Amino acid sequence: MIHNFNAGPSHLPAAVVEEAAEAIRDFQHSGLSLLEISHRGPYFLPVIEEARELARELMGLEEDFEVLFLHGGGRTQFMQTAMNLLDSDREAAYVDTGTWASKAIEEARLFGNVRVIASSADKQYSYIPKGFAIPEQAAYLHLTTNNTIYGTQWHDIPDCAAPLVADMSSDILSRAIDFNRFGLIYAGAQKNIGAAGVTLVAVRKSILGKIHRAIPSMMDYRIHIKNESIYNTPPVFAIYTCLLVLRWLKAQGGVSAVEKVNTRKATLLYREIDENPLFQGTAAVEDRSQMNVCFVMNDKVLEKEFAEFCAKEGMYGIKGHRSVGGFRVSLYNAVTEESTQAMVDAMKHFAGVKA
Amino acid sequence: MIHNFNAGPSHLPAAVVEEAAEAIRDFQHSGLSLLEISHRGPYFLPVIEEARELARELMGLEEDFEVLFLHGGGRTQFMQTAMNLLDSDREAAYVDTGTWASKAIEEARLFGNVRVIASSADKQYSYIPKGFAIPEQAAYLHLTTNNTIYGTQWHDIPDCAAPLVADMSSDILSRAIDFNRFGLIYAGAQKNIGAAGVTLVAVRKSILGKIHRAIPSMMDYRIHIKNESIYNTPPVFAIYTCLLVLRWLKAQGGVSAVEKVNTRKATLLYREIDENPLFQGTAAVEDRSQMNVCFVMNDKVLEKEFAEFCAKEGMYGIKGHRSVGGFRVSLYNAVTEESTQAMVDAMKHFAGVKA
């Protein structure tokens, strides 16, 4: 039995995997593979329509929002958001909470002025900045709601007059937050909503079209909206996998229901980290992520042995990001309480051997 | 039995479909789905390495080339090529041979000067322009080697001092041409090399880095080259499907071998179009595409009935592009001679009934 805690691409519900494989073989008894059908034909159109509708429903989005499934991954959104929302003479506000936030800042600077209004770089991004002022004239405020590499998460989304733009790649649909407080939300699918190769974007139509730049077609949200998310050949298989995951999420009871499970999983694992003398969490306790649990060992020398022990016990993908080391256990929606318990058991067992 | 002549996404070899489905279930007996593994781990790295190497081998590319598998589809390349190769005060030469060439021209205009040095728009893009002059100072010359919608194909690639940039989305690896004559080649994978959601780019390192524009990271070929085509989470499944198709192509004997089959398929179908009194090809005979065979019926009134007849006979995806009407039978590498014969038989049969 493998327990998959990979940070992304990550674990998917077993039924989703099975159904995705079957769609490759024979899509809905059509005699054709999902890979061979037209993206503008009667097989695929209902797929993308249902996926967009279901994402809207699960997020509880207002009418003003459009949901798109785009090429390019979260990193493409770093440039695309700025390209669409930041005029070259305006200023956008960013909070720097880690590697991905920094990369978003770097890309936005190519399009206009960027003010980093708060940063946790001073303490290796181990906390979420608080009490900062948001410039009233900002074109938008950009947040990374969950920081995959450092295991921190925004538990209180700040109030803001400007549109809130959020990279939710690693915590989208994992907790009941008011998505309508945002102007634009983006998320690479390969963590909580599907397979690598597609990015979900939920954007308010009312914040678009307010800048002067000529935007290349593939980067223009308005063009994708007008074309109902099929401006060009979309990543068909990745979108179908998203649909399967969204259906699964709805069957679980939606976002509020999985949030309860996610809280139980995170609580279980953080409790072990806090109680077990071998381990130590790296994120500030009040900012701990429910999705990515980062920790180190008090005795660094033991880390290799513990990693090998875990590998033998079937724990997969728990190595910390190459930039920070230690361990990272990702508890995305599809990771079960059983797997989380298995991880805790491994930590207990290892501590017992070492005691 | 379904004969899939779809223009893209299109037919894949049965063994590829089977192996792709199995990889979703259990990737290489890892106990994990291909959708759940790390793109930087020991399962996926050999996949992308082999895919890049195999594409290089099958195209016979010189050392100067790098092969990338990028997000975004061919349409992203319309902007990305210009962004990387065209300074705002320089001029690029484009030949307008159809809808996709026109769209490429439109995107390039956002980045510099574009001179359309030849066009076949005067005759509904039914031929390939010849005998035009190429400006010596052009930053590059852009061609669309095969025009999916109109069924025309460049059989003679012009000589040119400037780098040749080619959209080969619909005929890449279908015929033995000297790929080393080009500076940059791009191709959406969903026709001849895999599944929708990834684009193959082969680019000469020596033509990059010669412009002054600041390029967003995701658009900068040099960044993707430096990161060995894994700058961000790549479209893992789509790339794996490409690898399976490239392996299949090699097992067929490579590009020269499939070209022979492609020529036989195209000859068979065009002969029927020319001999059968009901049908008429739409492309100039000397510019006919081996990949997309476009035709209309001499009596338009029969087109609906013929379409229904073909549907009953298992012919899938033969409707002409929505912008031109009529019929389009795509004969990409994976389409068999048996399927092509079945199409010809259907045309003969229908003519017999109507005689």
C-alpha cells in the first residue's frame, strides 16, 4: 500500500483514476478514446460545460464570475494576471510569502509597477505577514493563499478596496472561504483539482478591459470567456480529469465537508509533530497550512534514516522542497485519513525505535 | 468499427491508447498513477528525456537544436515566436496560407513589423504561393507547412537567408524533409504526435537571445532550455502520450517509412476524388496536402445525405472545417490504409447508389 503525500502532481481519488483510464480506452462507449475526439464535438462540449458549471457551484461564485480552464500552469498566470490587470503606469500590491509569490512579483514587474507591501522573507517565509497597510490606489492586491514550499496558509484574507488576485494552486476547494471576495483566482490543477496541464481561472468580468495594453489573444481572458474556454484546442484529458475530481468533491458533500476532513488530517499530523520529541514544525503555529505540513527533525543526522524508513512503509513524496530540505507531507483533498494515520504511525514507530 | 479521420485531436495507434490507459492505472508497476507522480522524480524524468531525444533522432536534428515540450498549444507559439525573435523595430516576413497563418500574423504584429510577402487569400487559400521575393533583412520567415483547414501543403520549402520559422502542427513527422533548414519548428501535439495539451518546439539555440525585449519567463525559450523543458510542472500525461507515439513511429521505421504509407493513403483517396463524378477536390492539385484531404460534392444538395451515409459506415470526423464546409478527411500518421480504403469504398458505394 502506497500513501501518496506528493506536493503536486498529487494523489487522486482511486475512482477518478479508474474512470480517467477507462475514458482513455473508450470514452462513454463511443468506441473512441478521449484522446481522439474533437474538442468541439458532442462528446467534449458537455465535459467542459459541466466542469465550468461545477467549479462555479462548488465555489459558490456570483454571476459576475467566469470559470476558465486554461493552458500553461500557475506560472503562466503570474504574467497573465499582470498583463490583463496592470497598466504600465499603475501599481499593483503584492505580498511576498514565498518562492511562488516572489516569482509572481518578478513577472508582474515586466508590465507595471509592483509594490511589495509585506514579506516574510526575513524568517525564511515561515509565517504570514499581518498588520500591513494596503495602498488605496493599488490596481490589485496579489496573495498566495497557501505556500506549498513553506507550509504556511492565509487563514484571514485581508479586506481590500482593490480587486484581490489570488494564487490558490495548493489550497483551492480545500476549505470554505468566501470566493466572492476575490476578483481573480487561479490554480494549477495538479494538486486539488486534477492532473497537470491545466489551470483553473475564476475571474470577475467587471475587472477586465480596464487597461490600455494590447494583449496577445492567448493571454486575453476576455477572448477565452467569449470562446467559452475553447479558444484553441484545450488540454482535453486534463480538463476531463478535473471534471471527475469536481464530481467526486461534490459527492463528498462539497467544500465544507472536505474542509472538516482536511482539518482532522492536519490536526492529527501537527499534533504528532508537536508531541513527538524527534520532530519540529517549521511554520509559525498560527499560520500552519492544512495542505502542506512541513517539518524537520531535531537531530538532522536522523533525517536520511527516517526518510528510508518511511519509504519502506510506503510513504511517497514526503521529501521537503529542494530549496528548504526536511519533510513536507501534503494533505490535499484526496489524501485519506487512513494515509494520514499511517504517516503518524510511522513517526511514532520511528521514535519508539530511537527511544 | 470506427474510422477516425478527425482533424485534431485525432486518431492514435491502438497500442498507444492501451498503454496510455494502463499508465493512468499503474505507471510502470509503481503502484501509482501517471497522474500522481512527481514531475521531478525518477519516474517522469526518463520520460521527458527520452521524448526529447527521440524527437531529435526522428527529425535528425543538428546539435544546435533543443527540443521542448511546452504548454499552450500552437496558438501560444504564434505570440511566443514573435516575442522571442522579433524586435519591435525589426520586420518579420510571413506567408499567409490560411486561417492559422493569418492568426500567427495577427499575433506577431503586437511585437514588431510584419510584412506579408505572399498570400493565397485571393482564392480561398486553395493553393501555396510561389515565386515571391523574401526580403533580405527579415528577422525570420514564417510558414505554415500544412494548412489543415484548406488541405494545402508546402512541397518545396523556399530557400531563405533569415531563419525559417514553421508551424508544422498538422504535418510534423509525416514526411522526410530536412528539418535542419529551419530555425524554429513548432507543432501542437494533438495531430501527429500525441494528445492535446502539449506543443513540441524544436529551436536552434543560435537564433535566441538576439532581441532587446524583456520576455516573461514562461515565454522565454532560453529559460525552458536551461530547465530541460521542466521549468514549471509540465503537462505530464500529454508528454507521456507523445513519448508513446514517438516510440511507435520509430518502430514503424521512422519518418521515411511512414511517409511512404502516407503517400499511398493520400494517393488512394485523391484518386477516388478525381475519378468519382460526385466529388471534387478543393486544393490546387500540385499543392494538395497528404495530411488533410479536402473536397466538396459537385451537387451540394447531396452533402448531407453523404455525411449521414458515412456516419453509418463508421467514418468519424470528416466534416469540413466550420469556416469552409464540405468534407475533410485527415490522414495523419496513425490513420491506417485500411481506414483510408474504407473511406474510398464508402465514396464508391455512395456513387453507385446515386448512379
